[in-house]
Amino acid sequence: MDTFVKSRKGNDQLTFNGFIFEVESRKPNGKIYRRCIEVKKGCKGRAIQDESGVRAGKNEHDHPPRTVDIEVRKILGEIKSQASIQQGQTPRAIVASAVSETSQIIKAALPSVQALKKRPQRSRQLALGQPAAPVTMGGFRFDGEFTVTYTGEQFLLVDTEGENDRIVIFSTERNLQILAETKHWMVDGTFKSAPPHFT
Ligand SMILES: [Zn+2]
């Protein structure tokens, strides 16, 4: 069976018999010659695509089929497309449904759940054209989905909205309760990943 998966750059790559192929050349008669994506490592595997379908070239691949890689890429593609279609779904629900019928082997090969949950956010950001990171402290407001957790709980607790000195506190009531009941606090900063002006 042949289907397509996306390359890192977003190009369609053909999967056929467990191998992945990129375009090598397109002929005027409509035939597409494809080479195995492991061509740079020396694989001579090829596939030829025409209106009657896909067939393998003469040369054998010098590596095992990339079955796991193909499944992982399909799931990542599914997460991405669901994130743009299902705007109302939480990232958690999108990831859960995309991996629901996946074997343990594939799950082990997937990026961590935390990393996967960020994918819908990124795709959604692209799909909706959502705001870029602010360049000054003032002139923007947090509203709607930016003020609540994925489960709808209030998350933005304080925003002083100052132009120069602005204090924004994100937390749930429950997290504050836990903090209040705890004897020892340890503090850390995520300065490297925080947007400029918030460090
Ligand atoms: Zn190959």
C-alpha cells in the first residue's frame, strides 16, 4: 500500500512497502522516479510511480523497512491536522485520540507526551494566526483561552497591565492552596524560554 507522510520541511514523501521515498525526477510522461530517503547513507532503493500505481525499482534497500518511523510520522501528521480542524479540542484530547490505537512499540518511539501536547498549540497558532510574542510590556491583553487552563479553570490571577512595570501571575486556586500549605518553597526561573521583557 502506498500513502504519503510529511518530511520535516513539510514535503510529501511516498511510503511504499515500509520504505520512504522522495522525488528524484519527474518525467514529461507523468512518471515520477523516487529515491529512498536514505540515499545519502548510500541506499540505492528506488520506486517508480505512474498512473497505474507504484512499483519498486530493481535495487534492494541496504537497511530494514522504516515501519516505526512511518507510523510515528502518520501520528504526528494526524495531530497536526486535527489541531487545525478541531479548534475546540484541547491538546490533551487531540493527542489522546491520535495515539489511542497505537501499539506500545510506536508509543515508545513517539516524542514525549509533553512535547506532543505542544504540537497542537503550534499548529493552532499557525492556523489561527495567533499573536506573536509581544515586543513591549504594554499594549496587549490576555483574554479568552489565554486566561484559563485546558480544563477551563481560571489561570490568569493577576495582571497589573502597566506599560513599564507589569506583573502577571498565572496559577490556579488549587495550586495556590498547595503553595500555602507547604512549609518549604523552592524557586526557579525559566529565563531562557520566557519571552523578552518577562525575564
Ligand atoms: Zn532505502
